[in-house]
Amino acid sequence: MTGRGFIEVEDNGLSSCSFPFIVAEPEICSEICNLETVIEAAETADDVQIKAKLMEEKTRAMNFVQEMGWLLHRIRVKFRLGSMAPVQDPFHFNRYSWLVGFSMDHDWCAVMKKLLDIIFEGEVDTGEHTSAELALLNMGLLHKAVKRNCRPMVE
């Protein structure tokens, strides 16, 4: 089972907010769990300039969790409800491309495999490209992996 959820966090009754989480295969979760250190570091930094940079990284990490969770949720609903699922527009290619870029920047092979599976299942709007293959070729993923010297990603 894959998808996303939210945990509500209360601060002694003064405020509350929700924190997203992802439900996915163990290898995907293992890679995404690396974001915990980014999120925690932003909360503990003392230096103002360093804290600003860390807060920016935290925001990107939280955006990734939100977007990836939303994509997994859409797929889960479609799988669970089948033909009864409400008609949804395919996931927008710009959002998908951002998820791919973030995953490549972190050398997450399992997450990349999942994202590639998702686009080949037809869940993503390929935008101006006529096929998923052309959209992915245009992204230059192999070139980026080679440039990053990430052998597991190249393989």
C-alpha cells in the first residue's frame, strides 16, 4: 500500500499544524527518511544566516514530501477504486519533473525507479512531449547521473 497522510501536532493547545508523511515500499521510505536530518537541522540552528539556508532546505524537503505523497495518493485511489475512481487530470509534468530533479539531487535510486514506473503507467501528463520516453529523454536523466558520478543511478 502506498499513499500519504497527515499527523496533527498540537503545541500545548496554543496552535496546531499537520505534518505530512509518506507510506511506500521500505526502500523508498529509507531514502526519504534522510530528509529528517534536514528538517531537524533547520529547527536547531543558532546562526541567522545558516538558519535561513537550512529553513530553505527544510521548505524544499517538505514540498517534496507533500508532492510525492500527493502523487502516491492519486495512484492509490485509482488502484483502490478502479473504474469507480473519480476522473482526475494526469499529474502535471512540471510537478513530476521537480520530483525527479529533487530525487536526482539526493541520489535516490528507489524513489527514481518509482517515479519512472509512475510515468510509464500513464499517470503523468507528458506535457508537450508525445510520449513518456520523449519526455524523459528531454530531461537528460542519464547525463545528469553520469555528471553527478552516481553509478547506482546510472545503472
